Amino acid sequence: MVGNLDCHDYLYLFGALNLVSGRLTTGLVERPTKSKMHRAAKYRYLQEAFARHLRAIARAYPAERHGRVVIVVDKASWHKGALIKQVLADHPHLELYPLPSYSPKLQVIEHFWKLLRRRATHNRLFETIAKLKQALRSSLCYYQTLKHRVLTLIASRRKRTKSSAA
């Protein structure tokens, strides 16, 4: 959650991080507040957004050049369902790899989200959702120019996690 003065909408950021190249594939999705949307509609809305994100990944990593693309996901309800199965059927080189429940430390992109939040949103109050979007997009562009730094930070976090688990 990030504060904004208009407090009327939610902003979701879908992202995929290539652990070899450091390339990010992201998508911002704005959603009306809960009062305007029933739970089933929220689920469907996020499922459609995730389906668009999967299609964006398929465009970024076409089957002709990437025979198999493994996407690690958590157990969020919008990561499954008929719509997602259809997208995966349309792009058979994409494969979802679900992590066990309650295991955010295994999800590498969580480390990146922490870096992104620190740069874009920590200790800030945004006047509008548009200014929040602008801050996120600016930080995403910044990290895309420093792919090697992202990979270094991710690798060092993974090493620390492995050594603390031992």
C-alpha cells in the first residue's frame, strides 16, 4: 500500500525479471476501490490483467527464440483459471511454476520489488494515482538502464538467503 491524497484507486504492478539478462517485463494496472467492485469482479479484473501480462511476456520472449520460458508465480487466485489456461495454450512455450504457499523468500522478484519500493515509493505521499504511476515508471526505467546492478543485487540477496537458511 502506498498513500495518495485522492485515495480512490488501487495500483497493481505485474512484473517478470529475467534472471540471466536482468530484463524487466512489467505492466501497471489501475483498479477502482473495493467499494466500486465486488470480490468476483476484482478477481476477474486481476486475472485479465495477469493474462495481458503473460501475453506481454510471450511477445518479449517469442517461441522462435525462446523454446521454454518458466514464470515463477505465487498462489494468488488470479494466476489460475480458464482464461490463464487459454493464454498458456496459445503460448505453449510459457510455463507457470507455482511456489509453495507463504514462501515470498523463494520468489526472486520480491527482492526487486523491495528495491523498487525503496527508490520509488518509500516515505512519500502522492497527490494522485497518476503521480504514483509516474514515480514507478521512472524507477522502472532507471533499473532497466542498470540491468547488471539489478542482477548483482538479486544475486547477493539470494546468497544471503541461502547462507542464513543453512
